[in-house]
Amino acid sequence: MVSMIIKVLKNLLSKPFTSKYPKEKAKVSVNFRGAIHVDQENCIACRLCEVNCPTGAIVVDTKKNYAVVDRSLCILCGMCAEVCPVNVIWFSNDYENAEKKKKDFRKQLPGPNPRPGKRS
Amino acid sequence: MHDKIFPIGPQHPSLKEPIFLKLHVDGSYITKAEFNLGYAHRGVEKCAEGYLLDTALHAVQRTCGICSQCHSLAFLNAVEPMAGIEVPDKVYLQRLLSAELERIHSHLLWGGLMAHEIGLETLFMYYWREREHILDVFDDLTGNRVHHSPDLIGTAKRAFNRKNLDFILEKLDLIEPEVKELKEVMRSERVITSRFKKHGMIPRKMAIDLGLVGPTARGSGVENDVRVHDPYMAYAFKELKVKPVVRNECDSWGRSMVRCDEVFESIGLIRKACEMIDPKEDVPKRKNVFAKGTYGRGRSEAPRGENFHFVKVENNRISRIKMRTPTLANLICYSRIMEGEDITDVPVIMMSLDPCISCMERVAVIRNEKKEVWTSHELFEGKKHD
């Protein structure tokens, strides 16, 4: 009973455990796998990512010679980044990946890999 | 005698997952219980057919959201001896860390849901607040909070460093006293004990006869734990011997206390494993895997019990994979356990078994009066040949 009262008083005086999400950004770690990016300029179209993708989300465009991702199918397993020989596929810390229209998931998020030596 | 049928589910506020319970009641007492399944078939096994081994690993992990690491361990137990790969100790220890953290997170999740079923919403919040710390640890270690997929065949995606290990220990120090207090609340609160004690009885003999697994069997005095009687990976190390938590109460209370105590057992294991890991050592790089054998089978201890995988490989691709999740083994006791109970106790008894129905669902065959058998070819085509 005494411990309960102490706990109640503590919880009254302390800050809430939850964060005010839309106003306040959520904290994620450095290794967090968020949105998938492909640096299409440096892609060598070797198709290893296509072969290793469990859901078929990543497909190599044979005419343009780079990988194209459908982010609505991606399950963020990180297998493509693991097998990529030139490290052009990477995951940013961006966790807000919802889109209003289905075709917006095929919009590519390009950009060079900020951690080129490291895996996923 | 007024025999009436009382339906619960497949969509019902007291059920978290789709199962249809058909309760024959006399007044408010249950005389007979039946259940129907087949409302959430996802087809992970079919999906994994034709995949490369590494890719199939990531598909298999998606079977369950709560125990994804344990599915991956069972699959690796099947595949790694088949491919003849030697795995370094550090990788084994990293896998143990993920698996045991997952056990803590699963049991805390169960505690919250149990409190929710009884109606103690505040206790539910307290349990899930502690669970949030474990999810933060997963985010830091592996990069994802729920489907963390840290494994590759023969190695891991990244090596844990000193900072990661310190973060784990820091969070464990934070949650241990809190979980102890929550257990004390469970032990002393009359509302909880009166709903649990002497309800949902599974005698020891019945648990052995039906072949129950996991905390459900351990709550009935059966020492059934894959980590002990068939140690795999890091559980086979001398320093990391698991002491199974066994209780002899045989009721919902026994099963609940087993889960509460297992959290502390897991915390102890993680502390020992953190000491054994060399933070400076790197894990080997990923290699392409070639399976030499054709068949493999693996087991692992998921938070709910024994998890079994059978893998068949042809031309280095998966040709058949069969999973048996712990809920399938425990499902058989559902109709027996409900007999003679009051109808208001059904949600609590269901929760004390910790069902994970959607992971267990494999195939739905609807029977009319005749028995129907579908071959795998017919299932693939989706129609029955005569």
C-alpha cells in the first residue's frame, strides 16, 4: 500500500512516458531501417537484389539499367543492401513512409549512400 | 437441461485473434466446447517455396510478429548443418541475446493482455511501458523494432559493439525492479488470484498425454523445454545452462507464474551472455550458401513453446517447408479445459494459454459431412479434383 502511494505520487510529478508524436519527432537509433533509397546513377544493374528480394519489391529496369523499388511491397528486411556489391542501396532513418496514392510508392528516393563502407 | 449454443468470435472484443468458439452451455456453465479455425490463412510456407535459402530466412521470420527470432533460429537449425557451415561463437551469442530479449518482450506483452482481459487497464499500461524499453533495445541492436531480422545463414548482419551491450544492460537494470513489482502486484491482488486459481485445470497426466509444450506444460509440472533437453546454438555452452521454471499448480495461476519467473531467468541469461561476448570481434562476411543435403529439421524454444521446422531443398532452392508453431501443439487442450467452467472465465482461460492463432493457421479445409483430403497439388491449383 505504501509503495503504491509512493508510485502514484511519483507518476503525478514526473513527465509522461509517451511523446507528443506529430509535434515531437520520435527518437530512432542510428541503425534504424526506414525508407529504402537507391543511388540510381551508380547502380550497375547486376540483378542480385532482384534475385534475393523475398517479396519482389525491387526490380531492375533493363532499359535504363538501374534498380527500381516499389515501397508498398518492401518488408525492410535489408537483404538487398546486404548483397549489393557496390553499396548503392541503403536505408535512411525516415519512418514516415505512408502515401495517399498507391502510385506514389513507386516514386524513387535517390541519393548517394552516406555510409558507403558499412553494410545496411 | 436446456442445452444452448453460445458463440464467441471470430470477431469479438474479448479475442485478439480470429478463432470461433462454440460453447454448449447449461445456464452459465459450459458443458462442451468446440472451436473452428481458418479465418486468417497467410501462406508463408507456400510463399517461401522456390526461394534461395537466405531469402527464405527473411520470409520465414514474418510468420509471427512476436516471436520472429525464434522462427529464424529453428530455420537456421535446419539449414546450417545442411550447408555445412561453421558458425563463430559470437554469432551464436548474438542470436541468444535476440531470442531471450524477445522472450521477455513476449511475456510482458502477455502480462498486459492478461490484465486487459481481467479489466485492470492500469496494469496493462504498466506492463506495456516496460515492454517499450525492450523494443528500444531491438531498434538499437538490429534496426527494426518488431520484425528485426538480424540473422544471415552462418553469420549476422552486424556485430554488437560495447555501446550496444551497455545499452542492453542499462535497460535491463531499468526494467528488472519494475517487473518484480508488477509480479508482486499479480501475486497479491485478489481480483487476479480469484480469477486464476483453480480455473482452467490441466492435470499433469493430461499435459503429457496431449503432448503440450512451453509454459502451458511447465505450469502443469512437465519439464518441457527445448533449450534444456535438446540444447542448440549458444544454449549448449556450459556457462549458459537454462534452469526451466516448473510449477505444480496445474491451473491458470501456475501458467501465469511460469511466465513471470521466466522473465527473470531470461534477464540472467542475457547478463551472462553480455559478459561472454567480445565487443571488438567482428562477424564473418556473408557468403553464398550451397546446400549439400536435401532435408533438414530444426527446433527452437519460442516464448510459447517448441517450434519445429522441416525444410526440403532442391537445386539450392526451397522446395517444401513445414512449420509447426507452439500454438498448434497446445490447441488440442482448448475444448477440454473449458468444460465445467463458467462462461465469464472463458477470456481469462484463453489468455492464460497465450494463443497465437494467426501464426498457427496453415491451411483451411472446410468439411461438410464427408471427410475431405486435399493433396498439395490440388492446394496449389486451388480446386479439388475428383
